[in-house]
Amino acid sequence: MSVWLAIVLLIAVVNPARRRAELANGTPVIAAGAVLTLGAVALLGWWGNGLIDALDISAPTLRVGVGLVLAVGGLVDLVRPLPGRGEGVAGMGGAVIPVFFPVLFRPELALVAVSVSVDAGLGALTVAAAIGLGLVAVPTAQRWARPLNVVAATALIVLAVDRLIDGVFAL
């Protein structure tokens, strides 16, 4: 996996326009939550090879599993309407709940973090995650949220098929 593919994959998984639409917190709180998420993603990436060894699965099997999860996540993001802004927590505590969890740190992001670190390395994962999560902190005009969500969800489905095919042919 190239660094460019990792960047596109992480942006599609994060889906910045959709995640921003879910959050009522201000930009500094969202940025702090994105930094927390980046730390968790980097930690998972650092532990990636050890994790798949501990689970006794191969990298191609992980790619197939990631592809299946991403395909479902992409379809859900594509067909579900954009959510309304949730309740924000006052102060910087909002960076943990709801920004870090459950909005940004989701199962598909955790799986992609492990997969990208195994395939492309921790450096590529960190750069890609920083770009994808950094885009969440950028305010998006409401009129662009739906089209950007459709683009990200469609890209995620295409990349899910790529991960599936790559995993199957590597078995």
C-alpha cells in the first residue's frame, strides 16, 4: 500500500464532512478530540504487527476482514441521511465524549489503523490519519456536507473492494 492510498483510505474512513455534521462542539474542542483520536490510531498502528500475531491472523486475512467492514460502513454512510448536531459537552471534556468517542474513534478506523500500519508502516499511517482527522476540524458549509459525504462514502466502498481483492489474491 502506498502512502497516497493510505491517505485516501483514511480520509474516506474518517469522512470529515459527516463527522463534522454530527458535532455541536466548537473547533478547538473538535481539534482536541482529533488529536486524541490521532494518538489512539498511532498507538494501534504501533501495536499492529503484534496484534495480528497475538490474534494469529495473517495480513491478507486482515485485509479481507477490513474490506468487509469498510463495505458495510460505506453503504451505511451512503444511504443514511446526515445526522443532526448532537449535544455538545461544555468545556474541553467534550473532546473526549462525544468527539473522540463515539464520533471519531469507530471500529472501522481502528481496523484500518492496524491494516495500514501492517501494509504501509507507522509513518504512512500517522501522516494519513493526521490529514484525515485534521479535516474534521475544518468547518464545512452545510450545503457541501451531503455531497462530500457521498464522495467519501463512495470512495470507501471502492477502497473496500480494493482491500477485499488485495486480501483474496494474497491468500
